[in-house]
Amino acid sequence: MNQPLKPLTIKVHPTDNVAIVVNSGGLPAGTVFNDGLTLREHVPQGHKVALVEIALDAPILRYGEVIGYAMKPIPQGSWIEESLVRLPEAPPLESLPLATKVPAPLPPLEGYTFEGYRNADGTVGTKNLLAITQTVQCVAGVVDYVVRRLKAEVLPKYPNVDGIIGLNHIYGCGVAINAPAAVVPIRTLHNLALNPNFGNEVFVISLGCEKLPPERLLNEGGAGGVPIKVVSDDVVCLQDERFTGFQSMVEAIMKQAEVHLVRLNQRQRETCPAADLIVGLQCGGSDAFSGVTANPAVGYAADLLVRAGAAVMFSEVTEVRDAIHLLTPRCANEEVGKALLREMAWYDDYLGRGETNRAANTTPGNKKGGLANIVEKAMGSIAKSGTSAIVDVIAPGEKIRRKGLTYAATPASDFVCGTQQLASGMTLQVFTTGRGTPYGLEAAPVIKVATRRDLAARWHDLMEVDAGTIATGEETIEEVGWKLFKLILEVASGRKKTWADQWGLFNALAVFNPAPVT
Amino acid sequence: MNQPLKPLTIKVHPTDNVAIVVNSGGLPAGTVFNDGLTLREHVPQGHKVALVEIALDAPILRYGEVIGYAMKPIPQGSWIEESLVRLPEAPPLESLPLATKVPAPLPPLEGYTFEGYRNADGTVGTKNLLAITQTVQCVAGVVDYVVRRLKAEVLPKYPNVDGIIGLNHIYGCGVAINAPAAVVPIRTLHNLALNPNFGNEVFVISLGCEKLPPERLLNEGGAGGVPIKVVSDDVVCLQDERFTGFQSMVEAIMKQAEVHLVRLNQRQRETCPAADLIVGLQCGGSDAFSGVTANPAVGYAADLLVRAGAAVMFSEVTEVRDAIHLLTPRCANEEVGKALLREMAWYDDYLGRGETNRAANTTPGNKKGGLANIVEKAMGSIAKSGTSAIVDVIAPGEKIRRKGLTYAATPASDFVCGTQQLASGMTLQVFTTGRGTPYGLEAAPVIKVATRRDLAARWHDLMEVDAGTIATGEETIEEVGWKLFKLILEVASGRKKTWADQWGLFNALAVFNPAPVT
């Protein structure tokens, strides 16, 4: 790894009055930059230095946006530690311009393909997995037992099947199933079963007395969802009187699982246009570099995907809330803009009922990494969305409906966002991280992009892409974006395995349940 | 299984105007009972028959309590289907008698012991497990990987250790960590680490940027909790700069895990008085028999445990809410009574914020099993508590503080209640079920008690105790209660394995998080 020798800062926008320190380990007091700026004190890596004197209550500008107001006069060359930054109000949702600056369609990008598994419903998977849907957590122990036995005794007979996974969750009973917000987890579980990586082979294990019976799970997909039709053998109910004990349940489930394995095993990867991809974008453990290295590179790759005709989702409500005024103008039409505002308002209300707000999003790690508050974090987060028009907005757990860039509203929690994007149909995820996380999903490959060179170097067997080269000037955003785009095609084709897939590092599903448990 | 030949009903209390049908499959119209009562229509098993004519709006009485009001005139011998029953209001919390009928201490029961693992903090475990605490779900994939390797490569060297478990959860980040209700999941995770079955060997894996850092998890145990002191090697932070990649993290975790395994392996079971038990009580998939067979038998066993000096917890707020007027008089003093009311009010408010109420508790299976509504369910549920004084009330996730009968407030959701009781220190759980569930916990043995003979017979390799014999008159509540008490001692001693332990049927932990995710 080439550490730049010279003291280096990054100023994102011409109007910014702060820049962030690039150098690993930070820079000491007295450091003099090329332009003559001198540090008055030690500034840690990723943290902000005042480029000019900032008066009390004056705006602090990064990304050309007000990320806060000075709590006291800040001399030029000072470290702008988070306690010096007063959090602005979130933009009011009532008076935002909708679809006023709709980006022109990007030039089409032809000729890029991947090797995918084409499904009967027209979607294309990047993996060929048998997924076992569960109406309720009660059955998870039985499903886990069956999955262990299937993997050991049966799966070796079906070499074209990539794996068998139980779609474990903690929903389905002991919850307020008719509370207004219960629509979210119900449609999430419905649409999860239909993820393209599961080959349209829906197989449901039910207990029999749960609040979410199979009929309801199969029928309530929400907007963009369709009822799921299955044969009766594909719903195994453990309380069914035909079962005489646990071993008879296991036998029935294993038998029916094999019906699906036989069909899945007959599938072959085929060449598909990149337009058949459904890519989810997420960040976790963000730092001040996220918005200048990894996320812009992902945004560039998102534009390439959109140009190639693919579907791309960005998410994380609390991380777009403070940047919403930059997104509503980009919506393809007023209706999409209103849907975006509706999701913001819904989440404001959800957080309010818990006596909190979007500012609860930032973590100690974000702050250590230089992010003063949620506004600064949001400005970096939305860089993932690239520059194309937002063509659709879907509520948490709804199925994606359009090609191009969709805003899929989800919590920002890594595991919850990942689960919700899987429900929306994501077949591959790109995940950026500044602090570092070993995040992975069993249902879809996750490509991890490091924001900093030192993280990428240390976590060499966990990170796929090093976007830190953008900060050091070794590569451009475009170069890393193209590299990522090509890697997406490789991973989607099964030609390249992610580290998470190689080590088997998978986070549990975490279905978003905004309603109470009972 | 001896099915009684004669038509049989059970009337619980002398003042009841309904009874439930015992016979498997129900009884047909025209059935004549010993006392001359004739069925006007088919009545399913467990469902209520009107013993007398019940006028419009007249109370329907079971357990000597009003479980509802007649929606229309109900002739004698009719099936009281749930739609005929109007739900009463929940008892108001303001004017209930506190500690007015405190039961006299039950006669001590001497001489009962079990073979347990005594811990340095004075608690006694029923298992000898290495548990790996996690601050945040981000690390779960790594922990799972390490647990797989430890089990395969290391555990065989330590035959006295019963197992290694990762305390996986979906909390720790992406949550409103400073919302008022966040105290619940934080103290739950804190106290989980201290469960007596983990031998006081606390070992924490942290990511490094999460909202719930190790210091906070280790320090915030809530009432009854104490700060956890660990050596620095017992907190492994994956973002620590000493790690050069995934494999170096794995190496460090495995090395430190072995330090704990060596110590755990030196432990031996020793004879302990039954007073050293901490038993949790729960029901799931309840039916109309729950309150007349399994739960009263469990209540009898609870009394035996209390007489032997043990700690016993009953829980499930929405299943005691409608019976609260029967519990507040039993509280040992006014302070305990007020704490009980405080927990009820907290949960009323929590449900109200989600636009629902305690009536959301009942499931389709409960209703199929004859329970008309939450009032009838609650009357049956509290039978588990036996007859002793309620000596203490703890909030969700707090550590148990006293011997005798404690009310541990938790949701009624099986997996959430189980997790919260583990956090409160439960070392063995007794779980009753009428509809049937394969529920199990990895951290503590779960003894499952069936409410009906036919369930116990069909699920012969999942249920430990058949309490259906009480309904058929083959055994008394006392007999089944004693049988269960003795089985508790056997299972706690490791001499008898539960079916869930034998098959490895374990539900995931489900930490109660009443606060929003971000």
C-alpha cells in the first residue's frame, strides 16, 4: 500500500469551508498544506479542518450543503470536532420541489452480460438456492434440523444447486398481526419467498396455530406483489394430524424438499443482459470517506447499471432524510416525488412514536470516522445513488417494479436493510464500509467496498474493492466505478466468489417489524 | 392412549355457566351427558357448551370470572362459538386491591436436590455452556464461523463442556440506542451474558463502531444487574488495528475461547438443593385445556418449587393483563403490587403506540382450540403461577432478585419470552402447549407439557409430559404436578435429556426491543 507522503485533504465542493484529512493516522498540529493552510492542532484521519475562520452560528459547509452551524468561533486550521457542530433541522417535507430537475436519460450501455439463472417469472437469479419459507419462528428449529440433514445427506446429489437455506425470522406469531404497521413484515416475508435467487420454488413450513397462516403469507405481497400459487405439498403444517411425531414431520419436509432440488438441479446458467440484474446498494460503518470514495464509486457503477438497463435500489430512510431536498427534484415525476415524501413522513412518525428521530442514526464509529452528524452522513450516503432519475419509490418490503433507479425505503440498519432489499428482489448487493464490517447474506452475494486504503489492506480477506485509492489520487471515481461494475458481472455470474461466500459469513435475516410484539 | 368412552365436559368453577368438551374430535348434536344436558349442535373439542340458557348481554362465566358477554341469547346446550362472545374491557389499573390476600407461606419442602454446576456468583447452572456474547449482529457471521470450528476442532478436547453457543441477536446497531425503551434490550443482552448456565465466563465479541459498545453492554444491567468485570482479552473487537484480516480475528477468538473452555471443563456437577433452581414458566399455542390441565399442573409444580425454596418466574404481560385483579391481591406487599401495575401500564402504552391492544394476543390456533378471547386465555395462563405469594416483579430483561414466585414481565411471544427469561437468569423452562410447538432453547433445557392426550400421543418424540390425563380423569393435577417437579430435577441434573436437546431443536434468541430501529 502506497501511503501518500504529502499531507492531503479533500474538499468536496467549491463552496465548502471544510475539508477532510486523508492521511492515515491523521496529521499533527503545525502541518502545512500546499495551499499554505496550517493545522492549529492534530486532526484525525477523515476529520474536518476549517479552511477559513468560521464565525459563531455560521454554517459549516461540506458537499456544498449546510451540515451544521458553528457552536463557537472556529479559527482557520482547527479540527472541527463534532461537539463544535450544531445539528440543523431536517428539511421540511411540505414545500420541496418535485421532479423539477429530472436528469436526462443516460446514454445506453450495450453489450454487457452475465451468466444467470432465468426464472419462469422472468426474473434472473445470481444463485440457485433452495429456500425454505417459514410462516413463524416456531418452526425454525425443525427447519434448521432438516437443512442440516439435507445438506449432509441429499444436497451432494444435486451439484447444480448452490445451497439450501431456511428463511428464519422472528415474526409470524406473538405479534400484533392486525396493527396498521404489520403490513410491512407480512409483505416482506411474502416477497422474500419470491427472491429470484430461489428459482420460483416456494416451499412453506407452517406450525398451524400461528397468526400469520400460509394463506396470508402467500397472498399479501403488497404493491408490486402477486399471490403465490403453490401445490398443497408445498405447504407443510407441523400440526397436521397426519404427522405422528417429529421424525414423521422431518420425513415429509425432506421428501418435498427433494422435489424442489430435482427441479433446481436441472437449471443451468445462461447468458443474460446486464439489464436482468437487480442490485441493492447499502453502506454500513460509514466514515467521512464514504461520501468521497466508496459511495461515489458505487454511484458511478449504479449509473453504469442503469445505463445497461438494470434495476438498482438505494435505501436507508434516515440516511436520505437530511438530503431529501436533493432527491425530490431528481424524481421522474411528481407521483414518484410524493411517494418519496410519503416514506420520509412515515419514518419520521415511526421514530417519533418511539420518542426519537433521524439523528439517532449515527454511531460512535461514524463519529470516530469523522462524521459529525446525520446530515453529513446523509450527504455521503446518497452519493451511492449516482446521477440518474429516481423512477420509482417502494415501501419497505415491496417488490421492485421498474428498471432504473428505485428508492426502496428501508431502515438503515445493515441487517434490516439487507433483508428488506432481498424481499424487494435484490439478487446482488454492493455494500460500502469505512470502519469495516464482515457483513454477508446467504441469499445473495455481497460485494464489499472499503472507503480507505488502510482498511482494505488490513481486511484483505473480507473486502472486495479498495476505493481508498480515490482519496489518495491513485485512481479516479470513474476507474473504481468501472472496476466495480465489471466485478458485479463476475460475481453475478458465479465466476468470482465474494469473501463472505467463501468463508460462509452470513448475517441472519432481520425482517422489519414496526408494529408491537404481543 | 385410553380415550374415555363417555361424553365428558369440564366445568372449572361452581359458578360457571359454561363447560368445555373433553372428547377428542368433539361431540355431536344430541349428545346427552350424565346430568341430562343435551347438545343442540356439534361442539368441537375444547370448545364451550352453555350449561344453562344465557340471555343477551348476560355474562359468560368460566374460571368463576366473566370471560365475555353474550352477543345474542344462547340456549342451553349450544356451542358458544367465539363470535357469540363480546370482549370485556380490561380491568382498570387504578383501583385494584394490592396485597390484600397475600397467601400464607406454603409449608417448606425439604430434601429435594439436583446435580448442578455451581458458579462463583452463587448461582447454579443446569448446563455447562460456553456462550459468546455479541454487542451487535454485525459480528454474528464471524461468531458462527468460529463456533463451527470450535465445535469441530476444539470442543472434543473438553468433554465436560456441554456446548458452545453464540448469543446471536439483531440488536446493537441500527437502533435508537438512546430512545427511552432502549434500556430493555440493553439490559437484556447484559443479563443474558450472565445466565447461570454459562458458568460466569463472559466473553464478548464487538465490531468497534456499533452503538452498543462493550463498555455499555457490560455495565448496564438495570435493576438487579451488576457491572460485569472481564479481562481485556475477553473483549475482542474486530476493528482492532492488531487484526490483519479475517483469519487473524478467528485465531484470536479461538484462542481466547479455549481459555474459557479449559476452565469450564474443570467444573463438575455437584448436589445442590432444589432451592438453587431458577425455573421459567411459559405457554404457547394454548387451547381451552391449558387452563384446566397443563397450566394447573405446572402451577402445582411451581408451588412445590417455591416450597423447596427455588426461584420461579411467570411472565407474558398480555396473558395476565385481563387477570390482573386476581394477581394484585396475591402480591407480597403494596410495593410489589405497584410494580405489577406499572408493568401492565407500560405494556398498555407500548401496544397503544402501535395502535393495538392486549386483544391482539390471541391466535387463530387459540380460537380453534376453544379460547374465545384474551380474557379466557389469560384466566388459563395464570394458572401456571400456582397459589403462592408474588414476592417480586421485574421489568423485561432484569435479573431475578428473589427466591419464590416472581412476575417477570415479558411479551407473550414464545421466543421473546424465552429470551427475556434467560436474561432474567432462568436455568430451566417449563413450556405448556395445547396446539403443539417444537419450541426449544439452546441455553437452557425446556420441558414441554401437552394439554391434551391426543397431542401428547401424536407428538410422542417432542413432548415430555402428558397433562391430558387430568381432563380424562386418569390423573389428578397433584399427580401430574409431582411428576413434573421430579422431572425438573432429573432434567436439571443432566440425567434426562429433553426431546428438544436430543434433536437439537432450538429457537433463535429474540431480544425484546420496544424502541425503533433506525
